[in-house]
Amino acid sequence: MFRYPLFCSLFLIFSIESCVAQLEITQSSKKKSGWQHEKMSTQASLEIIRNQSYRTLIPNANFLNTPVAERANETPLTLWSYGLGLQTGLGKWVRVETGLVWLQQGEQYRYNDPNSDSSLNYTNKYRYLGMPLSLNLQYGRAIRVFSGVGIAPLIFNRSIQQINWSSAIGTNEKETIKIKNNDFSSAVFQVYYQGGIQYTGEHGWGTILKVIYRHQLTNTYSKYNAYIHKANAMGITFGISKTI
């Protein structure tokens, strides 16, 4: 007589527990979604930067107004740089990034005499220490996409010119010139635009991949140099991050 009510009660309890368990599983799955949005935790990163660097070069009309001449044939140069980064959320939609960067930019020149075996090749590298600062819009949690703009004050470290040449009689020579003097401005300023994606795992470790365009606002050289030189670059940055 009491078997059917008892059976119905047990069936009802079992059904409720199953629904609760299913709801918990569904909520757990949603929490693990990489695109669920929330405020970003503070993270530190180690970054490697590959820049395709190029420059603008014009005569300094306020000094000697010397024509650019053969330097007009200089071409872009690929260089590696390194940085330490710090990223933190200012809200669900905004993140700020700063850090330290050891930045290389420059150009190269190659000439081969069509009438002999003589040639001339050189690279100019300009090295800086800087502290970039950018403001970015972002979306995501475990996987975040972001895009923003920033400014980078850079302190001049040194210039390195590597020269290789050969004569018509077949001799090969090379020379490295390191310059750290008043021929260069002590500091330059750049603005940059970046966009990228960042993944953060369950234990706080993650990776960063971003594309950056850099544009220099001020002259690389001193005001008494024959030219006004501004270094620009398009680069890819790869980094390893850790929540702190």
C-alpha cells in the first residue's frame, strides 16, 4: 500500500538531485570558458621583440642642410629587442601596461660595384633603454584580446655601426664603430599602437602574442648633425606571463 508513494518520493528526490548536479556542471563549464569577461589580475611578463626597423631621413635645414645623397638607398633592418612587462586591469574593459625595454632600431646599406669586385655594406644600430606605458581595451578572461596606444620615452645607450667592404683587388675588410657621444640626442620619444592576444592558465602562467607599430616623434641625432633621423618599426612580440 505504501510502496507507490515511497517510490514516487524517492523518484522525485533523485530527479531534483540530478537537476542540481546538472546545473552545477553547467555552471562549472561556463566558469571555465576562456571568453567569459572579468577584471584582469596583475601579471608580469618576459618579452622578446622582433622589429622590422626603418627610418625617415631628411637634411637638417637649421644646420648644414646637407643632401641625403647615397644614404637615400638605406633599407630596413630586422633586429631583436627584449623587455619586462607589467599588465593590470583598471576595470573589466580597460588594462594598463608598463615595464622596461631594451630596444634596438636601425637601417642597413648594401652597394656592389657592377664594374669591379668592390663592395660596401654597413648596418647602423641604435640602442635604447625605455619605459613604455600604454592604455588598452580588452575582452576575455583565460583568453584575452586587447588593443591600445602608448608612449615610450627612450634613453640613448649607444650606436653601433658595422662596416664590411672589399676592394677591386679582392681584399676584404671589416670594422665596428661604437658611438656614445653628443652626436646623438640623449633621449627620444615614440608613440606605438598594439594589438594582441593573451592566454592565462589555471596556475597563473600564460603567453602573450602582440603586433606593435612604433613611430618616433623626435630626432635621433643632435641638433648639430647634418640630418634629422627618426626610427620607426613594425614588430611582433612574444612573451611568457605570470599572475602575481
